[in-house]
Amino acid sequence: MIVSRGTVDDISAVLAVDGLILRGGFRFTSQDTAPAWRSGMPARSILLVGQAGAAPWPHFLRWRERQPQAIANPLDTWAREVIGSVAEKFGARAVSPSDRPYLPFQQWAMRAEGLRASPLGILMHPRYGLWHAYRGALLFEGAIAIPKPDAALHLCDACVEKPCLKSCPVDAYAADGFTHQACLAHVRGADGAPCRSGGCLDRNACPYGSDYRYPADVQAFHMASFAGL
């Protein structure tokens, strides 16, 4: 597939240097409210950028060593820098899940890869389970020929026991949604050490994608960011 300055394979090769991967894409239609490309006109195509497992972690850590200790949102800053550089190289505009106003990244991801949400709200991937993420996207002026994804097998449908809803000590995840304050209070409290050191117990209880499970230090990093520790 040809993009503005190269091919999708070229983009994949450059992203791989930092442990990132393309996570599918699509063309915007006339029914979409497409974000603007660099000219200010609506973009016509999008490629999502993310990770499977913790592949970017060593690259992020090397970058982090060169940054001020007090830098805010370091992982987001790193991803913006890497994906922004790729955008410049290939004539795209980079956008991030933390951009304001928020962009519909989860809806884009479902459309690009045919995924559905797990009971925890994280999209369930048939290979990676819950151990993947979207770090940004590349917007293009032109219409890229991107194959439509097949509907992905939704592993949660075959999971009868739902251990992801039974492992949290404060039942933060339930059928009626996520109890943010209960989770936050527990993680910050005296009994929250297992969550702080090893990540969300509900997420870790999921049996799928275990080969891609984030190491404990990666999970501790994300939990500290979530809890403001």
C-alpha cells in the first residue's frame, strides 16, 4: 500500500525500531467527522500505531534516561516524539489518545481491527488478550487502500468463569461499570501493595494472551501513573 512518501511496510519498519507496530487502519467516509490533516482539510485515511506486549519498554527506558527527572507524562511524551517523527518522514499528521479534545481512539481501534471490549473496558485481542495498547495514529491526506478487517474472535464470549470480574478486593469492575474512586482508594491504601507492585489483579486474572503479559515493573509504572504515586 502506497502512502505519501513510501509504503505501509516502510512505516512498519521504522516503527519497529522502537518496538511499535501498526494496528490497522481505514479510510474515513463522508459520514465520519474526520480530524484535520496538516493542511486543515479533513484527513482521508488513518493508520493506528500501538504495541503488543511490552516491546517498546526498553526503548522508552533508554529515552527516559536522557530526560529531566521531573518530566510529566513521560511515556506519552516518548510516544508523541516517536510517532511524530514517523509522521514527518512519511507525510502524515500524528495524533495521540491524550490530545484534547479527546479523539475516538477506541472506536477507531474497533473499526480498524474488528475488536470488542472486554468486561474491563480494554479491547480484547484474539492473540494479545488484554496486553496491548494504542499509542497514537497517523493521518493521511490521501485515500490509502486498507483491507477491511475480518471480525476478530471475541474470547470473552467463550469465557464462562469471568475471573477478570472476581479478583479485585474492592470489586472495582462490575456489570454496571468501573468504580474509579474505590479502585483509586484501594491502590493508594495500605492493602494496595499487590496492585502497586504487580498491576491490576482483575487484568492479570484474564487467561488470554499470557505470552504478552506486561512484566511487573511495567505494570507498576502504569499503576503509579494511574494512582498519581
